[in-house]
Amino acid sequence: MNSDFEAVVTLSKKKLANDPSTAVFQVKIKGHILKGFVVRRGAGFFAYQNLCSHLPVTLDLNDNSFFNHEKSHLQCQMHGAVYEMETGLCVAGPCEGARLKPLRIIEEKNQLIIYFPESLIREEVSGESK
Ligand code: FES
């Protein structure tokens, strides 16, 4: 695949040594910065765009704090929306029932390869809302 709208990130699994833990990343494409994060829970790795479903802010407000107090869920630091780590489904808070935008993630030995979908990139670059 070779496209103007391709964005691939590679992360070392070492960045996610703790269970659970998160790692953030970003790409710049056509002058727009797209932010994402990976959350590890047990042997599972899940990647999402770092964008709350309630308002267009990062979940962690840019300090890599993604968890609720019990570390059982992801939680937006702005108004407290609570999301499942494995599905990105918001289960409590102002956007209950909405979902984080998932990113495709592939595990390869000690690395994680994450793909921003072309549709998401086009949406961001064109300035279209969700
Ligand atoms: S901006 Fe995330 S809960 Fe309001």
C-alpha cells in the first residue's frame, strides 16, 4: 500500500512493560497531527485515536494518564468518560454508548505496528467532524 493517506507507527513492546500500561504516539500528515495510543492489558494490545468521544480533546490531556483510579478502565481526564480498554466502548460519562476510534494493530516479535485508517486520516485532513 502506498498512499498520501497512509500513516504507520512502530512501537517497541518494551514501552508497555507494565500491565496495564499505555504508550502514546503521533504522526504528522499533510500538516495535521494525528494522535493515538496503545493500551496493554494482560497479553492484549489495543490501539485508538487519542480523541475523546465527548469533545475533541485527548483522553489524557497529553500527560499519558489514561486510567481510572482502579486501573480497570480508560478514563478521559476532562469530564471523566469511562471506556473499556478492549473495545473502546464508553460505559459511563457524558458520551456513554459512543466508542473511541480503533486503529489496526499488528504484533510482530517485540514490536507493535499501528495503522491509522485512511478514512480517519481523510476526515482529519479535510476537517470533517465525526
Ligand atoms: S472531553 Fe472527554 S469526557 Fe468530556
